[in-house]
Amino acid sequence: MNYRSDKSGNPLSILGYGCMRFKRSGGKIDLAKAEEEILCAYNGGVNYFDTAYIYPGSEAALGEILEKNSLRDKINLATKLPHYLIRTSEDFDRYFYEQLSRLRTDHVDYYLMHMLTDLPTWERLKALGAEEWIKNKKQSGEIKNIGFSYHGGTEMFIKLADAYPWDFCMIQYNYMDENSQAGRRGLVYASSKGLPVMIMEPLRGGRLVNGLPKDALELFKSSSRAWSPAEWSFRWLWNQPEVTCVLSGMNTLEAVSENVKCASDAKAGALNAEDEEMLKKVIKAINSKMKVGCTGCGYCQPCPKNVDIPGCFAAYNRRFSDGWFTALKEYFMCTALRRNSTAASNCVGCGMCKKHCPQGIDIPEELKNVRGKLEGPVYKIAAKAVKAVRRY
């Protein structure tokens, strides 16, 4: 297993175990199976295990497995605060101590603000005493490192990275999202600030393995590398020294073994020009299904009506490459979950964005298409529910 360091110099396995996708039986997590896979990963050198409050049963299952096998103090444990449920200053402790109880521990090594969407959201948490609460928890040793996970565009990610002296962060990043979400620019910026960057969705929820078009699969098969599509995805990430740890939601022993083997061999700077060129062809094959040629450069931003134009187009394109549900989920996270909506329906057609688009995209017209495809009844009901639950 290869390792990279956090801000304090502690070694973190470049492969992390994402605990959201434990296999279930009869609606419950199959503990015996999860235990077998976690032990396989641990014995292979994985020392970073990631869960969250809202992953059904995950924290409790992980806590039980770690305690049973006396692994708690031998690994780095990461979980996430559901800040979107925080209403009062007392709620910080309420949820945190519930998590400690589930995890059967007295501290969390890496604690994240889960899906921190924008600056207004962070300002709301600060007004409830988040900074003082974090300070107290770090002084008591109950939280070792504080960070945030993020879905959204590059500019807002950079603002959030600057908003607090974080110890680390987590972003969605893969070879298809190099110029969307926080993107490579966000990755490099965070790294320049000394922030370890954890990567989620390295396989786009499995779509870069199971959902590839035939042309892309043929390109992978034609390579002399003899790597699987999953291995190509991981190696592309680990090729970048700014990437600290890549999370994988492993739920088979075969996946654990394959990923551990890859993480024991992959190094930064290992891909050559031929590899990079082949991946460009794969990306082109995948992009052939996409509807809008947005590169995520962000030249169209900021929008006077607060539309996240690159985020809208990324989700819209995913509607045709990854399916309706995946696209809707991303669109919802990047628009409705923010303190102020950044949805395509905010567009008034002023055309300012068109003047700055290097691709010559008719942005207002395409945003109408986004609205038509992604802002249906399900989206509208869910967006209203979020507003009702927030009450702030």
C-alpha cells in the first residue's frame, strides 16, 4: 500500500474505504460480509475508513466491526456532521455524540461538514457557534481534523476553502469531472493551501466501469497496459500528487483485492503521454452522448441571477450519459441544497453569459432545456421540502 501525508505528516493510505455501499440482506447491512471486506482492506494496508450520519446503518456497523476486531486505534476514522439538520447551537453536540455512540469511540480522526454547499450555509453555521464548537472539540481531542465535503462549482469551492482554516477537504473528482465540480483547479488550489484532498466518486458511482459506451471499452481493451476500467480511473487520480486519498465503496472481496493491489503499485507521475492520449479518446467517446459542449471553464460566471451554469450543464449532460436518477441527484445537490437556489429556472435570458463563453454556447437557450429535463415534479417537490425543513 502506498501512503500520502495529512497536514501533520500522518500517513494515509491512498486508497480509502467508503462505507456507504455495504451490501444488505433483508434491508439490513450484512455485517459478516462487511466485516470480511473491511478486514481484507485493513490487512492490505487501508487505514482510512469513511462514513456519515445519514448513511443508513453505516456508522453503527462500522463501529461494531472496528470494536470487535480491536481496530479502532489502528485506523483513521472519518464521518460527517449533518449540518443541514442543525437548528440550534445544542444540535452540534446532539448529533456528534450520537455519532460517537454509534461508532463506539470517544473521538473522530477526520470530521467533515457534510455537503457544505456555499458560503451562506457556512455563515449560518458560524452564527450558531460552529467555530467555537470546533475549537473546543479539537482542544478536547474529540475531533482531530476538521474538513468539509463539497459538490458544486470551482469558484464556490475556492471561497469555502478560504473561509476557515480547514485541515482537509473532500471533492468529487474523476477523469470525467476534471473541469466540472471543484475540478482540477479546485484540487490544485486546495493542495496549494496545504489541504489534503480526499476524493469521492472516483468511478462516478460505478458508471466509469459498468456504464461505459462500447467505443470506450474497446479503447481500454486496445491498450497494452491490461488495466481494467476501474484501475484506469484510480491510476489517473493517483497520478496527481495533489490527491491524498481516493475513496472506494467496495462491497466485494474481489473489488477490495483489486483496488489494494492497484494502490500498492500506483505512483504520482506514472502515466505517460500515450496513456494520457488514450484517456482523452475515452473521454471523447463518453462525451459523444452529451448534449452541451460545456468545458466547465466558468468564464460565464458569476450569473446576475445566481445560476450555476457549469453545474447545470454538467448535470444535464449526465442525464444522457449516466441516466435520469444520477443526473437529478447531482442537479439537486448543486442547486436546491444551496442556501440560495442556483437552478436553471433562475435564468431571465439577459445573455450576459453568452458574451463570455469560449465555446459559443447559446447558454440561455440551453438552460431552458436543463429546466425542462431536470426541474420536473420530483425536483420541485424535493426543493420545496428542503426549504420547509430548513426554516431559516
